[in-house]
Amino acid sequence: MTSFRQLSETRTFRTSWFSHRINLKVMMLIALAIAILILLMLWAITLGAVDLSIREVWNATWGDGDRKTLLVVRTLRWPRIATAVVIGMALAISGMLFQSIARNPLVSPDIIGINSGATVVAVAWLVIVRNTSQLPLAAFLGAILTAAIIYLLSWRNGASPDRMILVGIGVASMTQAVTALILVRFPLEQIRPAVVWTMGSIYGSTWRDVVITSLVVLVSLPFAILLMQPLRAMSLGDNVTRSLGIPLEMTRLGVILIGCALAAVSVAFAGPIGFVALMVPHMARMIAGPQSGGVLVFSGILGGIILLLSDTLALHFLPVVLPVGVVTGAIGAPYFLFLLYRSNSRM
Amino acid sequence: MSYLATDNLAIAYDNHVVVDGMSLQITEGTITTIIGPNGCGKSTLLRALARILAPKQGTVLLQGQDIHAMSTTAVARNMGLLSQQAESPDRITVSELVARGRYPHQKFLQPLTKKDLDAVDKALDLADMTSLRDAAVDELSGGQRQRAWIAMLLAQETPLMMLDEPTTYLDVAHEIEVMQLVRRLNREEGRTIVMVLHDINQAASVSDRIIAMRDGRIVADGSPDDVVTIEVLSTLYGVHCDVYQHDHHMPRGRFCMPRSNSNCGACLFAPSRPGFAVSELQTGYGKRVISQDLSLTIPGGLVTAIIGPNACGKSTLLKTIGRLQKRAAGQILLDNTEVSKESHRKLARKLAMLGQGALIPDRLTVEDLVTAGRYPRQSVWQRCSLEDERMVEWALEKCRLLELRDIPVESLSGGQRQRAWFAMSIVQDTPTLLLDEPTTFLDISAQIDLLDIVWQLNRDHGKTIVMVLHDLNLAARYADYIIAMKDGRIAAQGLPTEVIVPEVMQAVYGIESSILTDQATGMPLMIPLRGM
């Protein structure tokens, strides 16, 4: 505890119209995480059937190299790596927003049914409509529609977070049942792509995917950071929130909208990836301290690192190539348990 | 013969010693009460006596036997503990709750025997709860609920009963009800009773013996007449108290009242601002109506206290005028403006509210909590202005929290926590301050400290103060204006000298009382005449 206090020294920056308190520890952690992420990305691009050095990758990234290297680096590898990072960020930020709003550490978009809503639409799209080109759009609409249904069903004089969790779990079970029904009713060769999709993967991502997902993350992030300030006060309970003049329902709706958009875009382009949205915010808080705008950013970068690591592991270091969704739990969970063990023993 | 004894008992949490080498004997068939300031170790001592905590050193002896060498069932058949704020499961009825007290007597997986059922009936009868046996516990009033819990303890049929703050949250009438029950159990049933009370006057009214603790040690031990003295109370709490001895006004016990450090007691009569004007207000939760057609004025620039029995609608009124709770109908004007017309932020700059039952997130420090109170003054760009910093320092200093600023709120004692919440409400620097039971969990000296700050905020800074207060004598001393409520209606209002009178006390609480004059301030001092 004492070491934590010493490290989390804050510095105040103040001019006539601007004043902010910056937590130096969090800022340093963010810088460190960005550095690790960039190195990790460059290293991940060197891996694969065509062996490249970091220097070759660096040069090819900026358009310098032979045609084959350029193709491999810029068209094949970069989009996939960038998608992994952006999706990891979206998931982690969305998870932290949901956990803050629900004041419950066990909440994440996959638990309250947004992923399974997207899954049922995507599976129906793949199996029944048999169309792969508009798949992200279908999954995105499924996620948004499910989120809207959950929000409306849990509305009674305001949306209480507790009721949202219960309604979400109910909706999740229902949509999972429908998904299972579709998978059972159709022939095996027809459902195969759907089954692979439900494991969560980022095969064959293109620059288009990267642009769309990054746009959503870049637009959401400033709002999410701004909302962390009222969210901190909201953690003190509804009465305190109201007496501090925070418009409770509006803030809640704003957080839910941003959280859903991030969750929906990630499930649309990568399928339902578990673990990241639930666990990475916890990891971020255990490493960097209580929730704040800085910790939210840190959590996003950590999400990117975890998903990229998982994807790299899934692709290059396992005897069989697995979808990334299978691996996130396998590498994230032990690290999470380690952090949990350490924070317990410190208390 | 001593029934329960400790020998050189020490209890520590981690390395923090809470009870320090205590040896005491408790005689069979007596009522012993432990009093002392916040954090003196009184509840910890009681829990160690009940075998809930293991001592670091020393032993607790029950009839000469070490309780840690006895089986859990044997201990549970000999002593029962009523903890502070025990939680009851949803929708359990009174008789079901009371039947749980039979657990130590039941065999594994056996239904209640005739003997158990008789014990339950007898316990209900003793606690005067027979007529409410099928009522749901969560629908009872505070006093009834506390009696239901005591009945559960009675069904356990233990010769020794321990009660930890059995009167927290209860109004004066319910306090008397519970104290009378305790007295009856002792005198008629011969139970030995050990309790922790924070109210010295209650302790004096019911106990055979009072043990006064401070910093884990016994400061004084003896009859109420020995312990409730100016000298003992000033060493115990560090505040000077006036002690009123029994005469024809007071058939029993001694009564003490702490001195303030401010010149409170001199009422202001003229409001300096319009304050609140409430008309035809209906308050309630969903379909449950608490108050109907409530019209009242709360003077601006003065200190107003709202008093009344549990569940009379006083906290609901405070929350509704502070816009924390939706009203069903009516109008609420604050300084001539309808509060619902203000934006959230604008209203938050006009009035601050100290409520009850807030959440405490992990790892939030005292300074973080107090700083959160500055939210209504901050913008996207201005998150930490010089003014914010100055106000936070001022509030921390006023509430004596400077040394605690970096401590997580979750690890503070109840009294310290209450001071931190109070600091958060005054740091908002609003012209109006609403306080809901600000003195809960505080010992007498901390109560006086807090109310002295409230007094200064009013007299030096002209703030309008509206507070729900539990202690009538503190209300009489610190308020310029008192509103007494009963059953959602206003039963009386006016100057303290007009409201704190025997007729109003009878009408509002249904108690006999005698009114003396507070030696320190000349304001009325209400002493309940306990029918014991």
C-alpha cells in the first residue's frame, strides 16, 4: 500500500483557463505500454512463412523494399496485426466502461449478451443467407439491436445497472439457444464457417477493417475519457451522484452507447472474443490504480497487447493454428490469476 | 461469583492493539454497559467476549472455563450476541427469524420440537412481539425490528446476553422501548446482560455498572453515579460535560450534556433569505405515499432542524427538497426559484446534501473523496483549480482529516468516515446545506465538533442549514427553528423553546418527558421519564 501511494504521485498543471491533475505513474505506464506494443507489433510482423528482419519490416512499412516484401508486410501482415490491436483496445475500453457503470467487477459486454446477440445474427447470416461479404454489418446490427432490447427491457424509472445485468444474462441465454438451434438444424458443411466465426478470429483482415474499427475507437475514446470524471463520482452511489449535479441517466446512457458501439464493432470484425473485455480492465486497475481517464487509456493499450500476443501465439507458436478467441483465455487467464494472487498477498 | 471474566485480555488487528491487557469480572444477574469514544475498542471487546474474535493474549472465562476450549454449541447455549446492524434475509417473518435462535439447541436436520416452539413463543411474548409474529421483518419499524432481533436472541435461551449498540438508528421512543425490554429481561428473567452503548444517558438509565473505555483500556468502572461525572466524562471524551443529577424532575439516573465550543444557543429570528417554500408536496416511493399536502417554509440563512420518530418522513422530505428523490406532486421553491427548473449542475452549486448509505469504492482515499465534492465547480478544462485546492485543504482542516488524507476511506472507523463525508459536503461551498443525520456513528465530542462547524458555516458564512437530527437536545441547542414531523405531517414547528415542550414530545413520540434548562446555553433540555 505504501509503495503504491509513493508511486502514484500527482502533478498539477495549471494556467488561467486550464487545470488538470496528472498521475505520473499512470502516464509512465501508458508510455511504457505503448513502447511495448510498438515493439510487439514490429516483431509480430517478422513472423510467418516469409522470414523477415525487423529492419526489413520497418523499411517495408514506409514503402521501401522489393515487391514481395511490400506485399507481405503492407497487405497481408499489417492489417491483421493492426486489427488485433484495435479490437483489443475496443474490448478493454468497453469492458471498463461497463464495469464502472454497473459498479460490478464481473460485468462485460460478452456477459450481458451483446456478443451473443451479434453471434445469433452472424450465424444466421452465414448459415441461412450464406453471405460473407456483409457479415460485419450484420453482426454489428445484431449487437446494437440486442443492446437496445436489453436497455429497454431493463428500463423502469431509469435503467438500473443491476437489472441490466440480469436482463442481459437472460437475453444472452435466449440468443445462445437460438444459435445452438441453427447450428443443430443445418448440415455440417454449411455451419462450418459459422462455428469458426463463433470462436472469434481475425483471419484475413483488410485495411478496410482497420480503418472502420480504428475510426470507431478514435471517435469513442475522447468521450470515454471525458466520461471517466463523472463515472468516478458515480462510484459513490446514486444519491451522491445526483447531489453532485451529475445527470445520472444521461451519463449512464452515454456510457452504455459508447460501450456498446465499441463492443459491437469488435464482435462485428473479430467475432465473439471472450476474456479481454472482462479481465483486462481488472489487470489495468491492479497495475495502474483506481479508475480514471489515464487508467482507461492504459487499459485499452493493455487490451491491444493481450490480443496481439494471443493472436501471434495462435498463429505461430502452436502445433495447430487456432482462432485467437481460443487463446486469449489461455494466455490471459494465468497472468490474471498471478496478478490476483499478488494483490491478495500484499493485503 | 463472577460469571464472565477476562484475564489480561489483549486484542489486535494486525499490529494495531485495540484492547490492551484487560482484566474484568462480570457478576451474574447484572446489566453491565461499556461506553467510550469512537474507536476505543468497546465493540471489539464485546466481540471477543462472545468468542467472535480470537484474543492475541489472555483468556475469556465463562464460569471459570476458557471459552476457546469449549465447543461452539456449548458457547452458543450459554451466551448470545446481537451484532450491530445484522441483516435479515428477504421476506422472513418474525417467528421464522426468532426460530433461528433455536439453532444451537437443535439436532442435525431435526424439525423444531415442542420445546423449541415453546421457547419461540415465550421469546415473542417477552419481547412483546406476539401480535407481529407473522409480519415480515423488513416491513417492521426500526424499534420493532430491533425487538424481533432481541427475541431471536431470547429464543436462544442463554443466561448471558450481549448487545452491541441495540439502539442505533432508533428514535427516543424506540430507545426507551428497547431499554425497558432489556431491563425487564434482567429483573424478571434474571438474564445477565452486557451491552455496548454510545449514548451515555441511556447507559446511565439502565445499567447497574458502567465500564468506561478509552484507547483499549478501562478509564472508569462503577455505578452510573460513579462514572457519569464531569471528571470521568472529560477524560473519556476530552470535552467538558454538564451533569444533571436526579431530583424530582428525574426519577432515575444521571444525565449529561456536552459543552460546545461555540456560542450556540442564541437564536436568530429573522431569515436573511427566502429559503425553501414548499407547497402541497407529496412525497413517497412509487405507489407508497409518505407525505401528502405538505406545505412549509424553511427560513433561509438560519439553522433548521427536522425531528420526529423513525419513518415519519423526515429524511424523505429532505431528499425530496434536495431533488434526490422525485416528488409526486407539489412545488418546491429555493430562494424563489422552483428547484426542478434548475439544471443538475446549477442546483448542485446552490445546495449540497450529506445523505446516508453511500457506497465506498475500493482504494478511494479521503482526499479523493473530498475532492469529488468539487465536481459541480469543475469543467472539462478546469479540473483542479486553485480554488478547488484551497477548498479541499480548508474542508480537510476543518474536519480534522489532514493526517488521514491519504488513507483509504474503507479502512476508516465509522466516525472518521462520517467526518469525511461531511467534509465532502462542505467542500462544495454551496449557500445551502442539507444534512441527513450528520451525527450518526459519532461520539459526543465528535458530534459537538461537527455541529460547531455547522454553526460556524451558518453564523460566519450565512449558509442556510437544514438538518435531520436524531438527538433532540442537540437540535434544541444548534437550531434556530425546529420542525417536528409525525406520520408524514408536520406536528409542530417554531423556536426550540416552542417545540421542545412536554406536550409536543407526548404528541410526536408518545413519551413522558421533563424539560430542564441547558446550563451551557439556556435552551431547553429534554429528559425522557423512563417508565422503569
